[in-house]
Amino acid sequence: MRRQGWAERTRSIQAFHVMSVLARAKALESQGHDVIHMEIGEPDFASPAPIVQAGRAALANGHTGYTPALGLPALREAIAASYGERYGVDLDPGRVVVTPGGSAALLLIASLLVDPGQAVLMADPSYPCNRNFLGLLGAHARMIPTGPQSAYQLTPSLIESHWDEHCSMVLAASPSNPTGTLLDRQQLQAMADTTRRLGGHLVVDEIYHGLTYDCQASSVLEVADDAFVLNSFSKYFGMTGWRLGWLIAPPDAIPELEKLAQNLYICAPHMAQLAALAAFEEETRAICDERRLAFQARRDFLLPALRDLGFAIPVTPQGAFYLYADIRKFSDDGSALCRQLLERQHLAITPGLDFGDYRQHEHVRFAYTASLDRLAQAVDRLDRELR
Amino acid sequence: MRRQGWAERTRSIQAFHVMSVLARAKALESQGHDVIHMEIGEPDFASPAPIVQAGRAALANGHTGYTPALGLPALREAIAASYGERYGVDLDPGRVVVTPGGSAALLLIASLLVDPGQAVLMADPSYPCNRNFLGLLGAHARMIPTGPQSAYQLTPSLIESHWDEHCSMVLAASPSNPTGTLLDRQQLQAMADTTRRLGGHLVVDEIYHGLTYDCQASSVLEVADDAFVLNSFSKYFGMTGWRLGWLIAPPDAIPELEKLAQNLYICAPHMAQLAALAAFEEETRAICDERRLAFQARRDFLLPALRDLGFAIPVTPQGAFYLYADIRKFSDDGSALCRQLLERQHLAITPGLDFGDYRQHEHVRFAYTASLDRLAQAVDRLDRELR
């Protein structure tokens, strides 16, 4: 009998275009070319020293075994306390679930909230993994075209007009990847009210919280106690390689999430959890805030420089480390433009196609995860190619 | 409108009974009772010193960022080389996928091989997470009753008689959790041949390899190049809390698995991958083999002692650190017996119900993850309760 092929779902999961950009960039580097990397969503800083030190101490003290599935109680308490300080939200530590990365947090939440055949509303553009997670569960993303008029975010009226009986959840992100735009407290409140009235669950990706400029991000928990929050130690705290995130859920969801966590991954890495306790120390915060200012300086340099070159960035991004740029002045094919910049100028950026379907050929994403000097060189290379 | 409830799949995922045993054991301990823990599948040794040292060095050297989704090339090479040494199998490192724990390895494989509505054949009894993974994907486990006559393992004829057009995969485990029994090379070969002829995929959980007594375990890769293998650094290498495993797959599966890994978890923890490189050093192997001998001594003590008390363990377990015991001499309700032993003797073991449905009321699992002294005390307590 002929061997069965791969499962159907593998066909709906596209490899990220950024991965082929990265592979080609590395090939060019191995030929001796000086490639400027602005394609990857990873801070260009190692983890802050107090976090590394706490991780080393955890290992030296033999903390190499499993932890409870929901996470170490001390870390759940520290995370909960941070909501009081940052947002004025009094949060029960019992509502915090520590996860192996923000990825696992989303997998848990989607497993809890979305049945096969159901749909999740999200903005087009948005972070590409989110769509693919849903495919795994037999569900799908209903990507709603958004543009500058709503800062590339969903709105109550967009939710209302795209919601039907097949929908179970709305997924928003503030700050958004790829656009860096935020939802303010009033917008979050209106979104929560609308989603609740429609009978759905609101999930907000707050993974880039901390990395905001000119403003403080609001958490949806300030205005909606029944919303779900995704977060991570990867971005603001610079802990990508440790694989550690968390989620906040309503109390009655916790026993279900605990069962899912036990089955899906047992627990998050133990030493990472102990290291993350140091994330809330004064010394670490000072380091992280210094880095935030470095990102802000980069945005403040790169944003006007790209606009000056002719990229359209109609909404000023206030968070994350991305600029999502309309390239129509130069091209109607973002992927071709990315290839051209990589091959001729050795500048690596991400084509819009990774983030959805709506007008993605007309967009690219710049990650300002490189030093100011390198960004200045990148602008020179763009100028050389596009003027 | 009424808020939607939790997804249907949450209803099919049972919490593990062992978790309520553990919770009650901790409550008894907090009241000052001396509980002997034989319920948890975690070695009672911390990670070997060279592994811990390598992890600390990785952190000191700033290796805190993402790695490639398939794992660090050096670790994939080291794992591949170990197949040459252990099993005489010449394995291309490109077929090795490093994962965040054995859990993620199974999630990747099941996502690749099983469509919604399809079934996976596995032995009853078997490791409980496996069933629940399939529920997540809209598929299900077809649990095949097994007993001492096949050493609680599937056989070609069991596979053949339970296979139909809804099946896509056979999942075997050697050594098995909970029974500690192995499949030898001939059995693996026959199982691979049968599964291939039926058009299915064979996946073998080899997570307890290294922890075998009286014999060396064979890998299915010795006899079937097209099989999938699950493995982990948790058990033999004592790295549970680092969350690190791996899988071996046929070459044409790797690009699909890479896409799934990128989407599902980005990468395994970086410092854990660097620490695991030390697992293959001579010094670490010496430590691990010493521990193996300690487990063997425990088995050699506990197995005859339990048989002597009247537990039926008809097949001598040759691997892992579990004894799966028939309790009919004492009770027809394993869960009640577990409660009784915990409440009256402060001895924590796992009810058979965690491992399937077939005659599970008549079984319990003992984990010999406690010292010989403690095991002797456990036997005394059993004697006091059951004689």
C-alpha cells in the first residue's frame, strides 16, 4: 500500500519569507560580503547581566528539575506584582501562567478557546505564526484588512462587521508586529466591550510592552478583567534564547490551562524561570530602560530617514522595533525589492508577504535591531539603490 | 450574547491522576508527614556536573539568543554521531531535529503525520500525554489492550488486526512507560515492516534509552530507515528542567518539520543546547552510567520485594524506572489502593488509570526514583498495610 503523505495542515503552513532572506544573507556573508541585518525580530543585546547571573546561580544551585506546570510560584507572584506597578492592576498570581515562550502561551490560549472549524479575527498585517497555530488546531484566522486610518489595528466596527457565528476569539497586538502601532486604553475598552457583547473572547498580545516610545502602553487588563493577555520575557527583557513567556487568564480558565500545559510541554525551563526573577530587580530595569532609549533613538533616526527617501510610513510607530513601510514609490513587488536590496546592497529586510495578504506586495518591514552606525549605513545603501 | 465556553477538546483531556496524588502528598508533607515519593517520572539526580558547567559557561559567554529552529548544528552533529557509537547507525545530522523537550518532538511528529479524524495505534497501557496530543490535533488514539503475553507491547498481528483506513501512524515505546518493557531488534523490524505494508508511519519513543538493565536497547533506526524516533535529554542525561529533546525523521520530512518548529516554538532553549553538548563527553557518560547502575540496583531490590508481597509483575522490566504491578491480590480498585497507601502509609504511587482503560483498575505504577534506603522503607510500609 502507498505510504500516507504528510498531514493536510502542512500544506497550509508557509515557510516564512524572512527565513529565505536570512539564509541568502548568510550565504552572502560566507562569501565575504558585509550584510546589514534588519530582517530578524530579535533585540541585538544579550540578556542583561543580572538575569544571566541569576541563571548561572540557579544552575550552580542544582535547579535542573521540573517545575509545576503553571510555573514557579515566586515568578508568578513577581509577574503579578509587576501589573500593579506598571498598570495599577491588582492581579492575583493564580491567574498567571508561566510558559515556554510566548509561542506556548498562544498555543495554550488557542487550544482553550478555539474549536476546529472556528475562526479568529485578527488584523492584516499581523505576526505570521498566529495564523499557523490556528491551522494546527483545525481552525483558521480571518484576516481583516487594516490600513493607516485605524493605525493597522482592529476597531470595534471592524470586529462587528466581520464577526459571525463561526468566530470564537479576537486577537489584537499592542504594540503590533509589524507596524509598531498601539491601542490606547479607550480603544482596548471598546474592543473588549464589543467582543464581550458578541459572545467572543478577547486576547491581546502585549509581547512588546516595555518597548514603547513617547508613551506608556496600556494593558487590556486595566479595562477588561475577562480578557486574555500574552506576554514574553524575550523582547523587553532580552531573553529570546531562554524561551520564557507568560499569559494572564480569567480564574476559571486556569485549571483548564494547567491540564493543557501538563500535556503539551510539562513546564517551562526551570533555570529560565529563576533567571527571570532578576528581570524585576532595579538594576535590570535600569539596563532595560537604557536599551529602550537606544531603540527610541534608532526609531527617531530611521523613521524620518526612510520617509525622506520616499517610503510612506503614515502612522508613527510608538512601540516594538519595526517600521512597516509602503514602497509604492519604488516598486509594486515588495519581495522583488527585498531581493534586490539584499543582492545589490547587502541589506536584509522582510517582505510584507510574511504578515498577511492585504496590500502586502506594497510593503516591507525594517527591524531596527542594529546599531545607529549600521542604520546610517543602511540608509546610505537604500539611497544608493533607490534615489 | 452568552460568552462561548472552552473548546470541546478541553473536555477530552483528563488531568493526570498522578497530579492529585502529588498535590495530596505535598499537603501531607506540609502537615509534617514523611512521604515517600514513587509517583513522579523524574530521576532523583540533578543534571551531571559537566552539563551544568557547560550551561553556566554558555550563559557566561552570552549565548542567550535564538538558535536555528532545527537546533544548533554542533548539537545535531553530536546526536547523529551518538547513533553511530550506540547502535552502529550512520546517521546524517540533517535528519536530527532538536526540540524543546520530548513533548515538542511528539507534537511536531503528530502534526506532520496525523490529519483530523485519523487514529494512531498505541498500546494500552502507555504514556498518557500521547493521547491528549492527538486530541489537540482533532485526531485520536486507538488504544490496543496489551498484556504480559506481548510484554505490554504492540505486535505485528495486533497492528494488523486494529489497522483500518482511518489510521495513519503507530506509536510504540521501548522502553515503555509505565511497564519498562522493551522491543528487541527483530520485533522492531517486524513492526516496521507491517506498518510500512499497511501504508502507515512508525514512530518509536526511545526516551528511556540508556536506562536499560541486563541488555542494550535497540533503536528502530537499526532496522528501519523510514521510521521516526522520539528522544530526550531528560531521563538518561538527567536534564528534565532544561526542556530539551530531539527527533530523527526521514530526510523529506525535515523541511516540513522545520516550518512547524518555526511556527510552534521558534527554537529550543539556547543554553540547554550548549549544555547538552557536554552530555556526550566521557566524564558525563561515566556519571550517567553510574546512575544507570543505581537504578538497576533499585529495580533488583524492588522487583522481588513487590513480587514477594503479592504484586504480580509477570514480565521483568528491563528499562526506564517503573514497575507496573497487578494489584488483584489486594484490591480491584487501584485508585482506592493508591489513596489508601498515601493516607495511611504516606507512600505516593500512581494509579493505572493514568495509562489507559484496559484493566487499569487492576494496576498501579511504582517509580523507583528514590534511594535504596527509601525503597526499603516503602516496602516496609506496603508490608504493614497489605500483609
